[in-house]
Amino acid sequence: MKTSEFYELSFDKFGLKVPKGYWFAGYDTWAKVDGNQATVGITDFLQTKMGDVAFFTPSEDQVLEQDDVLGTIESIKATIDLTMPVSGRVVEYNPRLKEHPEVISEDPYGDGWIVKVELSDWEADRTMLLPADKYFELMQEKVKNALAD
């Protein structure tokens, strides 16, 4: 993607990106909607905060609602449950994550996607999500708070 397709923030030794055209949950997961399907992953901010991702364990559920646990990631710093930003039927989990979960850290908006779903209630789900510019503002606050610690 070209630089103009991202909002970008630099702090310390990190450069964080937020791609335009994606939808974000406040808990740092994203959805890229294409027709009646969405690709879901974690944000650059979350993967930076977590450190190198070592394991990903997907949910066993085939139908996930917004705010359900879509899986668990484990890094050198923490283990967290990831929260689903949209509702839908699981079409595919990223097959690369089984052998190479580090791709989440390397390319969170590209090859590091986590799941693809067939959307079941996009219009309702969208009301609870942030467009890229609003998530970028939220992320800036999170970075400021993280640096204040």
C-alpha cells in the first residue's frame, strides 16, 4: 500500500500505521469489508504492544458474534483473547498462522490476517466500530497513555 493509504504515527523506535478503508474495534482488532465478507486481524498498535507473536489458537466456533472471542494469541509479553469486531460465519482461518504465527507481527494488515467471515449483521455491527480516522485518534491516546506509564 502507498503511504497515503495509511494514517501514520511515529513514537520512540516504532512506526504505527492505520489503513484507511478498514473498520476498527476499540479493543484493537480490525475488519476489512468486501461485499458480504470481511477479513479480520489485529492492529499494528496491538501487535507492537504484544511483542513477537509466538502462538495463535483459533476459536472452535464456526459462527461468531461481534465481541465473541475469535482466538487467543500468545507473545513474549502476554497471552490475550482476541475479540471479534464483526458477526459472521467463519469461512477460513489464516492457514499460515499454524506454522508461522509471527506473520501477525510482521504484517498485521496483510499476510497476518486472522480470519475471514461471511457477515451476518454488518449494518448493526458497523455502528459499534470506528472508521480509520477515529481509530487513529484513539490509538494516539493509547500511545500517549502507554508512554506516560
